[in-house]
Amino acid sequence: MLLAQDGGTANFTPILMIVLLFGVMYFMMIRPQQKRRREASNMQSSLGHGDEVVTIGGLYGTVTGMDDETVLLEVAPGVETRYARPAIARVVTKAEQAAEAAVDDADAVKE
């Protein structure tokens, strides 16, 4: 009688291990990837004129134009290239930060 009861509880151990494995995979792999994807999407949607960005290929440029799917980057004086929004890897400086830094530099030179 006791053997039948012990054998029944041991059958839940593999199921419990599988559930725990999926839980660990969710918190270690899936959730952080979703967070990175959400942050990248927010960054790409908040691009503005004058932002200095880096593409996934490593090309630095300044945003000069945008539409829903593409971004126009000035990579050299008078040279503009068009990229898909997902090709923007990160924003180096926002236009507002660059303007503040220029004002701070101008103030430092005057003093």
C-alpha cells in the first residue's frame, strides 16, 4: 500500500523540473530580449532632426530627414544616405544636448 502512494508522488518531479526550466529560460533569455527590443523601438521612434546616430554597420551620421520607415543621414558635408529605421543602432548625441554643449563651450571661451 505504501509503495503505490510513493510511486504516485514521484511522477510529478519531471513535470515540475520542466516547468522550472521554462521559468528560468523566460527570466534569463526571453524577458531581457523583449526589454532590449522595446528600448530599441523607443529609441528609433524618438529620433529627431540633428541627432547624431550610429548605424548597425558602424557609420556615424546626423539625422537630416525622416519618414515612417526611413531616416536620412548626413554622413559627410553634402553627402546624405537613406537608411531603414531599424538600421539605427544607437543615438550618440541628441540635438538638444549638442546645442547645450555648444552654448557651454561658447561661455567657457568668453571667460
